[in-house]
Amino acid sequence: MARVVVVGGGFGGLASAVRLAKLGHDVTLVEESATLGGALSEVSADGFSWDAGPTYTLLPAVIRDLFRKSGRPVERELELVPLDLVREHRFEDGTSVRLPGGSRSAQAAAFDELLPSLGEQWVDHVASYADDWDVLRRGYLENPWDPDHLPRELAARLDSRETLFRRLRRTFKDERLRMVAGHPFLAEGHDLRNVPAWAGVTAYVEQRFGTWTVEGGMARIGAALERRLVTRGVTTLTSTAATDLLVRAGRAVAVATSAGELDADVVVCAIDPRRLPALAPYVARSMPAIPPVVVHVGLEGDGPDLPHELVLHGEAMLVVRAGGRAPDGSTALTVHGRGRLSEDILRALARHRIDVRAQVVTRVDRSPRDQVELWGGSPMGVLWQGRATTRQRLGPRTPIAGVYAAGAHATPGAGLPYVGLSAALVAAEIGSA
């Protein structure tokens, strides 16, 4: 039985801790803030509640596997609910497309409503990622990978110079299709010129598996995992900052914290590795992706009739998310903003003919800096800066023996599926006690 210290109490840290405890290890989780969950938590004000971070997930099998491998099946604690739409996109020319998930034919029909033949173009583009998904899943996402010994097919993709920007420009003449395909990466703060083409496999995953949410809010996943920490006997230290790793003869032997040193046989870094001086030199060439401007609003009365997620394209891109919890007779919304946002975000929203300003009874604003400070790093993970970014990340292994990396900074993208898979890779590398 190894003494394991998990640094970070976000989803990556929680998932790593419960998996390793189930494998028989003595696990201590260290979290700088007073609460656990990170971006997988809830914001509350004046009787309203909003998901602080994600409001849905792809690949629900990742959540199911995590709960099954750490204790009881997820169905005994949470209700995973499929969403009819991935999202709705509205364009500056007044057209729109409602993008369903989990169905090739439904997506084709949705794009054909924009213009006949666009549906075929879209489904052909998505289908082009089928082989990429199979290779990436087997060699990179679901099994620990060694950057120095990659299977030929995987190396061909990870080392390709083709960018998503170039592929989309070549594939689609209609700019609206390029906007839909590029949106997940723009929403996470990336420039498509720096995103590898293979990352566009997200469109394939959305089409094949759809999007899912949790009844009552995604924060319930974090709360359920927090309860599981207790069940699995994990020692949890909140309001305790990890300041560095103690390394002897090339191996980590302890974690220095604000409360003293914690001896460790194994360390899992589930925060931005820049925050630990022993790991920082290994990620010096990478940068964090910047979160969007976020505004949570509570409205008096009925809000606008909106889908779960609405993307408003323009000079400033706005993303409106419904589904927060509100008192009777009220409505909760969250708005994200990116791009040239030179005015108040609700004023910008009103320019799209969604004017809720007169109904606002409470409001919580979080700047990108607020989010990074609150969660100890960017929830968007590492910024894509070209194909080299794949090898500039750490995880699941690191150059320091006994140290592993999980979380948004150890994955090829933000979001619960990638983060959950990173924790599974760490558990596979460390193994049973």
C-alpha cells in the first residue's frame, strides 16, 4: 500500500483520489480552497444557483466508469440525462442551426435547413474523424502513452502539421459550418490556427454520443465524489496549499504544504504544474488557456425561451446557458463572453435581441482572473500552440519518479471526459496496492 498525496480537489483530483483509494492505497487529498470541486461546483446568491463550470458532458461512459471503479454505480447517486441538442448556433446574417447530438441523420437534416447540401458536407466532415477517434482512443486517451514510443498511426496524427483552421477552410466554403466546427475550441480560448486538425474529433464524439447533463446540476457530481472520499477513507485537507514537491535522488518523497510536509510514495498533481516549482521547469514552454468572462444572472419572472446552450456568433461571441436553479417565478441564466467585448455583457446580449436587463434581481460576475485565482489555475487547461503542445503537457507520467499528472492541464482539452480519462490513466499507471 503506497502513501499517495493528491494535490488539487477539482474533478481531476477527486477522480484520482477515489480511484486510488479503491485500489487499496492510503490517499490524502490536499486542496488550497475551503471547499472541493473546483469548477465542478456551484455558485449561489439570493436563492439562485448556477453551475460554476460545465453544465453538460460528453462521453457519459467516463462518469459511469469512474463511479463503478470507485464504488457504487452512478445510477444509485445521480441521474444522467441526455440532451436533445448539443447547442444552437445563431449567426450574424440572422440564420441559425440547432445541432442535435447522437444522430448522423438528425445533424444532416439540421444543416440542410440552412441550405440544401450542407447536411451532406457536415456529416462527411464528421465521418472523416472516425479513424482518428479509434486511434486516439486506443493509443492516447484510454491507455497510458509514452511520447518516445508511439504507435505509428498515433504518431502520424500527433506529429501532423495540419491545423484545424486549415482543414476547416479546405472542407467548408460556407463560413457557418466552419464556425460550428471550430466553436468548442474558440469557447476554450484557442486560436484555430494553433489547434491540431485531429482535435476536431470532438465533432465526431458529439454526433456519436450526444451531450448529457445531471438532474439538479453538474455540481452534484462533485458532491457525490466528495461523499465517496469519506466512504473510501481518503484523508482530505482543505484550506491547505501545496507549495512544492520534495525530491531526493530524482524521486518525490513528500509534498510541502502550508500545514507542513506530507510524506509520500506517490504524488498526483491535479493542479496547474506551474504552481509547483519542482514541476514548473518541465512546462515552461506551455501556457494556460484563458477562461471567458462569465456572468451568472438571476431574473425575476420567466426568462427568454432558450435551449440548454445558445451560441451567438459575432465580433464578440456570447454563449448563453440555461438550466440554473431559481426560486419559484424566477429564472437563472449564465452568459459567457469572448472576443471584442467592449461593453457590459448583458448590453451585448441585448444587441442580439435577448434583453433581460430589466429582469435582473441578482448578478455574479467572474472575470478570467477571478476564475484562475478561485480555482488555482485555468479550468480550460493548456493553450494550444501547435502540435508541440501535446508533448509539452505532463501526464499521466512526469519526469520526476513517483509523480503523475491528472486534470485539465494533463489532457488534450478541457471538459469532464478528458479530465476523467486522465485520472483513469493515472490509476492505471500506479496500479493496485
